[in-house]
Amino acid sequence: MSKLRQLSFRRLLVTRILLLSVPVLLIGEIVVFKKARYTQLDTARQNLTENAILKGEKILDTVASLKANLSTASQTTVMRSGSKVDVQLFINLLEQNLPKQIECTQFSDLEINQVIASTCGDEPLDGKSLNNHGTNLTLSSERAGTENNIHIRVVVPPKVYIKSLRNVERGTQNKLQLILTSPIYNNAGNIRYLLSIQSELQQKSKNTPGLLTGSTVVIADNGTILAHPIPERIGTNIAQHSDASRLKKIVRNAIAGKQDSLQFFFEKQGEELLAGYTAIPSPIPNTTNQKWVILDVTTLDNALYGLTEIKIILVVLTIGLIGACLLASLYIARYLANPVEQLRDYALNINSNSQTQPVPDNFQIREFNQLAQAIDRMVERLKVWAEEIESSWKDAKTANQVKSQFLATTSHELRNPLNVIINCVRVVREDLCDDREEELEFLKRADETAIHLLAIINDLLDISKIEAGKLSVFLEEVDLRQILKDVINLQSVNIQQKGLHFNIPEFSEPMLVKADPQKLKQVLINIIGNATKFTEEGSITISAEIKRQNQLISIPHVIIKIQDTGIGIEPNQQQKLFRPYVMVEGSTNRKFEGTGLGLAISRNLMELMGGTISLESAGIHQGTTATISLPLIDIPLLGIAQELPIIKELVLDSPDNTLARNRGNKESKETEKLGVVNINPIKDSLESSQSEKIHYHQKHPIK
């Protein structure tokens, strides 16, 4: 599966901000546009409705004015005289003084059935016989001289060209035309003449986009279109048009007295129209309860003409806002991504950065500052862990080398005693000795070597128990003076053999401690044995003192120091002394024998007994001081132990004299030596069980 392309944090911010802001911006613009369209359309509806009402009122006012003027003119003496010349002059003057809606004025004589005076030709206005008018008007003769006696007829379709004094040729084919006829009576009270005028009730208006008025459409209550901007539709019925249902709805609502607006079509593919409508009473006499529906009509585009400019403004504003939004998104993305990018660069370049370069911080956003602090702490921990891992790796490497060296050393320490034992046994077995005394000498050497080999094996067992956390001690109350006496007696022979001065203290008071006697002897023998081994000349001094309880020490302690004048230890090597398998001098051709386990075992034994052990040296050939500390038991609670005899300084004359002096006690000495060196765990436990003991068991690995 192909891996999806990853986006940068900055680009992701820009895209997300734009995805959120641009749609909201566009939706806002659309809402504003729709609101503006609705407002403008509602304004156009109101204006068209008001205009329809005004136009209806104007038609009624115009008809009433024409009827009044016509009635007044028909009662003048000139009209009654019937003089052709006087009447012609009168009607010319009358047409000029009447409103501009008058297109033609005619004076007809019914007796001769002829137009005798006219402003638009001799042809009758309605194209019919004048006698027909006389017949229709006779019924109303009793109301002569009143406006109700005037006959009104709608011209459908309108006449196209009429010669008039006012306009030679005038196109009126799309206007609402009425012919008003008033009878003129003679002295006998009979109709003799007819005065007729043809009037145009609509003023020509320009259907200009943006105007608050439109074209006028007049529809009779039976659906006949009486006036329309398109001449071909005058005289047709609304049922003949494509949007007849809406037109009928307009007529019904208007007749019902509702004044409103409506959108409709006159043609299926035509422009959508918007019309305000109202209804007026029919101005035709003798048409009771009949109404005309007046419509003020304009196209929807004209009604929303101003919306185009608003649309342009909104488009420009939208483009500008999108550009501003893009710039703002880039700025915000840069502002937010910059801290992340700085922290990323710092994290990626941690290994290549210098140790002194700090983590970027001082951001203006609190969370980023907290993140920077967390990264800084994490880097510091990683550095510490790296140093610890490196140190542990070095220690492991060193430990591996030390163990390898220890194996070589231990193999050497085990091989030499085994060779001695094998050779001694073979010499005796093959009867190569000269006498019995020589056989005993070889057997003695084999026995001593076997004891030495057993001590090495015991050390290995002890260190393995320590590492497994299974080394245990059995504590009991003992007098440290007796243990020191036993150890001094054991080690004095070796010290005298090397010709060293052995300085020991005078123990004037008991030193009662809680310890494992055998393990404590093992520690002291190991320390004094090391002092003897590494001292070629000079002295070994043992001192003991009691640290009483004070502000610094809560429990009194007994301090034993073994000081020698031997080869000493370099200060930088002293921390290795108590590590298992480690010896300060580690060459294969070692001058001094040993496995390097003695001090490590001694330290763990002292810790199990509640004490401490330490080693100090000023340097090479400056000697060494070993310090052993154990907590002291409160003396008044115990019986006074037997005091040790005072031992003074022991000075060796020579190894031969010492051997001669001790030859008489040789057998007892050897027995004592063997008893001390060969520490039998079973025997120790049996002896320890005879007194009250406290059993401690340690289960932590060696440090």
C-alpha cells in the first residue's frame, strides 16, 4: 500500500484555516446577496402595488374629469346652435384646453347623419352609424345635461393612426382608449347633435431598468385585456395565455379587494414579470358591480436592476476578503508553526548541536514554552542516561576483562597447589623418598597445599553466595579481645618469619559486640594476612578504640585499625579494592598471589554483621590502613568478660631462630593453624548453636 503524502504543519494550518474560513465567507456573502435581493424585490413589489393603486385612481379621476368637461361643453349655446363654423372653432379651442389625453373631438348632426365638425377627420370615431348612438341615448334623454347621460365605450382594439390637431400621426395602439359621447338637445327637448371625444387614459411611460414604476395592464373582470404594452394582446382573454392560472389568481384577488403583487409569465419562454395589482369600479355606465383590474407590470430583471451593482460589489468584496483571508492564514500559520519548526529543528539536530546551545524558548504561547521545557528536561535525562549507559558499558567491559583476568588468576592459583599435591603424592606412592621422615615432609607439604586450595575454594563459594544473596551469618555476643587474641596468635608466626615488627595494643576493658565469631576471625585474618603479604619491611600495627555516644554518634562503636608500612595503593586505584575479581596489580606475572576476593568477601561479611570496613593509603610505598568498625553492646547490661593478658611488642630475631624456638610446639602449632584456616561451615554452625544467636540472611547482590 502506497504511503500517503505527508503535509507540513504550516501547510496543514493554511489549508485548514482556508477550508474553515472561505466557506463561511462565501456563505455569508450568499446570505447577504439573498437578503439584498429579497429586500429589493420586496421594495419593487410594494412600489408596483402602490403604482397600480395610483394608476387606478388616476383612471377614475380622468374619466370623471372628461365626463364633467364633456357635459359642460354639450350645454353651451354654440353647441345648441349647430353652426358649423362656430362649432368647429369651439371644438378646436375645447381640445386645446382639455387635458392631453384627448385625441379627437367630433360634433355630429343626427338629422343628416354626418360629422359637421371634427379635429380628426370626418369618419365617426367608432365607425358606426350615428343613428345607433341616437337610439342608445334616447333612453337617457330625460337626464339631459347630467354626467350620467354620457355614453362611454372602450375602443378595442385601439385605433392606430388618427389625424388630430394636436398630433398629426400618433401611435395609440397600446393605450387604453375611451370614447365619451354626450347628447345635445334642441329646444323641443329632442336629441339633435352628438359631441364625442376619444381619450387616451394612459400616459406613455418608459419601462427603464431601476425605475419604481412599470407598464400598465388593464383587465376586465371577465378576463378581457383592455390595455397592454403589446398591442397584439389587447382584446384577448387571459385564459389564452400560458400563465393563465396566475393571471386568473390576480383577477380573483383584485376583485376580492386584495392589493398585492405576484410573479408570472405571459409566455412560456418569455421573461418573468412582476406585477402589483388592484381593482377599480368599471367607469362604463350601466355596469354595476363590474370592475377593472389595474396592473403595474415590469420585468423581474428591471425590478432587480440595482442588484447587479450589489452583485459586482459582493464579488469584488469576496475576492478581496478571500485574499485577506489567505494572507491572514499564512501569517497565522507562520506564527503557530514557527515554534513547532524550531523545536523540530532542535530535536533533529541534537546530536550535531554543541552542548551549549539551549533549547528554543521564550515563545508567546504558553503551551509551546511548556513543550520546550519538557523537551529540555527530556534531553537532559537522555544525556544522563547516555552517560550512565556509556559508563555501564565501560564497567561491563571492564568487568568482562576483570573476570577473564580472574579466571586466569584463579586457574593459576588452583593449578599450582594441585601440581604440588600431585607431585608430593606421586613421590610418596612411588617410594622415591629416602626415609620415613622425608615421606612425612612431602605429606605435610601436600596437606598444607590442600588446605590452601580449600581456602581458595571457600572464597569462591562465599563470593558466589554473596552474589546470589544467600550468604548468612549467626550473630552472638562476643568479646572482641578474645577474637583479636586468637587472630594475633595465628598471624604472629608469619609476621615473625618476615622479620616485621608487630605492634599490638593493651586491651584494658572489654569490647562486647554482636558478631559471628568465625566470620569476624575470617575478616581479621584476611586483613592482617594482606598487610603481611604486601609489607616487605617495617611494621604492622593493630590499634583499637571505643567511640562513645555523642551528638554525631548515636550508638557507641569499637574501631579497629590495622596499619602497615607496605607497598601502599595509588589513590585512583583504591575504589577497586572492594570489588570482586579485582586486584590492583593485575599482570600475569604477578608478584603476589591471590584471587582478589578477600576484601570483597570481608566487606559483605562486615555489612551482614552491622559493621563497616574501609581501606586508605597515601600512595605508593606510603603504607595502608584498614579500618573495621562494629557497634558496641552496652556494657552495664552484661557481665564483665574475662580480661585478656597484655601483649606487648613482638620483634623477630630471624626466621631460623623463630623456627628453632617453636620447634618444640610444632605439632600443637600446626594443629592450631589447621583449625583456623580450615573454616568448616558445618562445624561452625554446630558450635554457634550452643549459644543464643540471631540469624541474619542477606538477599541483595554484591554492589
